[in-house]
Amino acid sequence: MPPSRPLEIPLPPEMRRYRLHRPWGWLHLVAGGQGPPLVMVHGLGGSCQDFFVLAQYLAPRYTLFLPDLPGFGRSDKPDLPYGPAFFAVELAAMAAELGLKRAHWLGHCLGGQAVITLALGQPELVARLVGVCAAGGHQGSSLRHRWLMGLFTNRQDRLRGFLPWMVNIGVWWCYGDPSHHSRRELTRRLRSQWATGERARLERSFIRAAQEHLANPLWPLMGRLHSPLLLIEGARDRVIPGRDLARLARRLPPGSQHLRLPCGHLPVYTMPYRLSRLVDQFLAGE
């Protein structure tokens, strides 16, 4: 029998779990800290747990809100049109329910594409933005992308085949330093998640979000962005190529920064302290 709940890591100190009711089901989030609000949005296939180490450095200065996007983590996974635009709508609805009239927003990978999309559509909700290895700088859904999607997925938005070692390869690919101590724990946690009875629903949300991301590049819209954006690039990122970040960086609004760190796709795990210092300095306007 597959486990009913995946492995999880303990909550950061002084943070609590909450559930918000939405028309499609329950949205799970973790919140706590003190200071101005900062919403942190995970990437494709991730969860709020991706920020737990980073949160320990930021919680003394910010009130943190860490949602599980619909279709991921502990949030419900119904039949929805998952993707950056849909996530932006849901994040705006979450902010309204929480009474967040204006906040800082940080997004990793696809979460970065979602928070920038939110800032383009509802700029009044956004003070400053941070995109960590942010997605959206690609050229669009290429023939190669469509071929790969057809090879690995079917018309029911399911994987044609799944083996646990596929998770190992995916996590290894994300690490610029595969020897980092966090890689083994993250691999175990993700494998346990994909072994639950929710795997079919998780496959659907993962595939749909990936398809929507590929079909809707963000960089052509960046000229309409007014919120200052800290764009953080991983020098050894094998998921988001440097040329994609360069397309986003060429269209940054005034007050923005583009920084390159010596890491892969997961600085939230491999260098959380340094990342927290950069985020804190930027959000403080330094």
C-alpha cells in the first residue's frame, strides 16, 4: 500500500499551518514571523517546505506567508486549469482573504513566473518582487518541447510511465552541487510524495502547469512591469538557462537588480543564508 501522507520536515519556529477555503477546495499555507508581509511561492512540483530553511532567516524581519499552490503540497488537487496565470488569480484571492492590501512577493522558478504575472495584472498588490531562478524567459513552446510532452504524457494528463528513480534524476539535475547535504533529504521527501494515492492528481497538476508555462513566455510583457524586481540567477542552473534570465533582465523596471549566484537551480536549499541577506537588502531598498 502506498503511504497516505508524504514525509515532511518540521515547521520553522513560530510558524503555523492554515487552510483557506476556495471554490475548488482547500488551499494550505504556513504563516508566521513579524514585520512587513512577504509571500513566498514555490516552483513546479514543489511545496511551501522548499522555503522552510530560508524562512528561519527571514521570519524575524517579515511576516511570511508560504502557500502550497493549488495542485501541490497539502493543497487540494482538483480538475483545474493549472498554470502561472491561474496561480496569479488564486494568489490574489488568497491575499484578499488574508487582508494583504500590499505585500512583497518572492517566487522560485514557476512561482517566479506566477508572482510577476500577478504584478502585471494587479500591481496594487505588489510592493517589491524577488524572482529566484524565475521561469518565463523562454521563447515559447518549441517543437522539441511538444515532442517531449507527447513522449512522456498522454491525453489524460498522466505520465505514460513512472519509476521512482525518475525523481532521483530530477532532483540531481536541479542541484548545481549534487553533493550538497540537502539533496538526499529532498529526494526522499519527493519520492514519498509521489508514492501516495494522490499521484494521479499530482501528475495532472504538474503536467498542466508545465504546459501552460511553456505556452506563455513572460518576457514579452516585462515592459509593463512597474514593481522593482530582484532577479536571482544560478550560475550552474540546468533548469532555467542563463539566456532565459537574460531576456527577463533586459526588461527590468527602474530600481531592479539582476544578481548571479554560484549555485544551481535550488539556492533556497544550497545557500539560504546568503539568499536571505540579498532578499532582505533588496526589500529594504538598499
